[in-house]
Amino acid sequence: MTNRSGAVFRSVVVGLSIVAVFADCLWPRTREAPPPRWDARLAPLRIEGDTGIVDTIAFGVLHRAFLVRQGPWAVHVLDIDRDACWSPVAVKGAAGAAGRSTTSSLVASLALTGVTVAGGVNADFFLFDPPGVPQGAHVSAGTVVTGPAARPVFAVDDNGRPWMGMMTVTGVAVSARDSIPVVSWNRIATTGLAWFDAGYGSAVDTLTGSVRVVMSGLRGVVQAVDTALVPTRIPSSGGVLVLGPRAPAQVRERFILAARARGRFDAQVRLLPIHPREAVGGFPVLVRDSLEVAGLDSAGSATFAPVRHPRTIVGVASGGRRLLLITVDGRQPGYSAGTTLRESAHLALSLGATEAINLDGGGSTAMVVARPGSPTGFVVVNKPSDAQGERAVGNALAIVCR
């Protein structure tokens, strides 16, 4: 790419290479969007000619919006060139795993820290009790807030390279008389042993039948053995080993004896196959190696995969150089119906993604872009389906310039 003096540079967007001339690459100028090249497996799609727009959000970040009549689908795409300094960041609204905020609030709060933020989308599915705890992994600046579950993640490594797949926890807790595998990190393992540290928050949630051993550190002194039906505080510089309520009785007995036999445990825990710099969970993977993943019609419940809903998708294109954040509005008859998982995969492929994963959708689906002059500096560009507008969510995936 050349400099900002009005030079011509090439930008690959929405599955179609175009040459764009920008007088100033910093902030938006609206122009008509050419229709994207659709996958041959889809029936012919008609694009509303007067609704296709392209906004230059920042150098290397384009926002595209278009309406597919056949759905109808109202689609928004943030097309990000990683070579132009941009990276995804996992954002929580408060310290620890719990808590909910709107996507626009999460993105705006990140901008208040002094980093340049182009926009973002809602991220993982989340729990309502405890409120806002992501159902999958959430890693921010290398800190594990919630560890992986039996769901895939979208992540970036220390070099900013994107990665999608299953992540697991491996570890062990060693005492003077025993060693017990650690199988979870900042997430309860109902049948095994989990490690909780301050990344999760200030306390481990109450769980009937669990055994909690409070430690001064990963290799520290045992401070307490707790089975009470109240939350257990997590030491700011230590952690808590939590044995789930359905762990085998002999493991439970061994764990309690080991904790009481000597005043320390040596705990080790790590993520496999990588420890990401940033990560959010999703479900399911839609596209792998430029192919639709098998089984999309039956993923999750009968009302999830084959039913049209608002969707939020992350795609990787151009050998990992480009990221695509995609939202499809839904549940709004006459405007946008939403997509099934299979239609979501087709859409991601048609936009040029070689890998793609589905994030939380429904009323959670939201896309936020930087807009100088707006009250917070950011605006929601899609139309969330909840009657009250934008929903408070568990976390977001923002795009920042590093």
C-alpha cells in the first residue's frame, strides 16, 4: 500500500477485489458498494442497489452494508487488513468473568484506555447465572478470564495470527503424598479438578458438594479447605483448587487428605495447543479450509441450527491477513429474516472467508463502528432485534490498532 497523499491502493473486500482511491484514509466517506460475488451453491441473490455502502472507518478497515432481497438479509461487514496494524481484542465490561454490558459500551470503554479502536461485534454466548460469564474461553492480553469448555474458540497468538479450533487445559496438583490432574482453568469441572485464579474474579461461585482448597499461589501454602455453601474468596496473588461435586469418591478423599497432610500444593496448569494473546468462544465452526463444515443443520438444538436467527460471525481470509466481522440482522419481517447456520457458512464463504466461526446471535447480535462526532465516538450500525434495542452481553471482540 502507498501513503495517504491520494495514492491508489488495492483493497480486497467482500470477496471481490476492487481498486479504491482515498483522498484521506482516516475517516469515512460513503460510496456505493458493488455487489459481492456469491457462492455458486446459493441461488441467485438480488442486492438492493440503493442500500449498498462502503465506509472507510480507518486506514485498513472498511465497513460494508448491503441488503440481500432473497433472504431478506441485512448484512454488515467489517473488513480488516491486519497488515495495517489492526488486531482483535477480547473485551469484558468489568474485572473478572461476571458482568454484562452492551457491545457499544464495551468498545467505547476500550477506547477510553487510549488505544485506537475501529469497532467491534458482540462475542461469546454467556450465562445469566452468574450473569455474563462467557460459555467458552475468554483470554485478554494473555490473562485467562474463563478457560475453554467443549466449544471452539477464535483466538490470536502473540504475533497476532488468527486461530480457530478446540482448546483444552492440562495440568496437575502435586502434594507430598499425591498428584491429581487439573482439567479446567477458571471454569468448574463437575467431575474433576479446576484451578481458579484472580483472572476469574474475587470469588469462586457456590457449588453444592464441591471441595475448595485455597492456596497462596500456584506453588503455595494451603490456607483453607472449604466445603461450605458460600462463595470462596480467591486470593489476589493465589488461587483456589476446586474439586467438582461429581468427582469420584476416592478422588475426593485423596484430595482432602492431600490438602490436609502437608501445608502446600504445587499446581501447574496450561492451555493447549496454544496460549493465545486474545480469545473468545463461539459455536460452531462454520467454515474450515474453504469448505462448509459438516453437520451444520444439526449443531445445537433443533431451534438453533436450521432456524433463521440474527447471527454474528468471524471469518479469516487472504491467508490470515484479513479478518471479517459479519452480522446478519434477523427476526424483523420485511427487513431481515436472519440466517440458518448453513446459510451463515455460505455467506462467509461468499465474502471470501477460508475459516469462519459463529458467535452469539439473536438479540445479542450487534456491530459497532467508530464515528467521530457521535456522543461516544461509536455507533451501532446494524438493527438489533430486541425490542429495547442493544442487549447487554458477556463480552465483545473489538478491533484495535497496535
